[in-house]
Amino acid sequence: MVFFIKDFYKLLKELQDSRFISILKKYIKREGIFYGGSAGAIILGVDIGTSDSKDEYETKDNRGLKLVGKFSVFCHYKREDDQKIVNYI
């Protein structure tokens, strides 16, 4: 299955509304392979607050899927993002 969603909160809302999160976690736990790029990578972390997206869907929930340990993912790094990353940490 391939998702091409650029909005992190839209992706989170779609995953929550479809109840796909529990299916995905079971699949990965059974050694299934999953790749996430951009929004898909960020959603794998602990918190999606690393994204620049605004929560227009009122999910009121920044929790990611917690599938990469205790880490959150920051995508599309540029040197000028250093302070934002330090502040986030």
C-alpha cells in the first residue's frame, strides 16, 4: 500500500479514522516491511510535532505510531532548521 499524503495531520487523521494503525502495528510486529518517506517517516516517530504542518483537522493528538523506538523523525533537514530541532529536543 502506498500513501502520497503531504499533510502530516491529514495522514494521522486518516490512519486514526480508518483504524489502520492497529493493523499496521501488527504487520510490523510480525516482521512486515514498511517504508515511510516524508509524512510517512514522521508518522513512525513518537511525536509528529516535528513537522511544519498545521493541525487543520483538529486531531488534537500529536502522537505518532512509536515504531522507531523513543525517537521522533525530522524530515527535509536544512542547516537553518538547527535551532528548531534544538528547541524541539
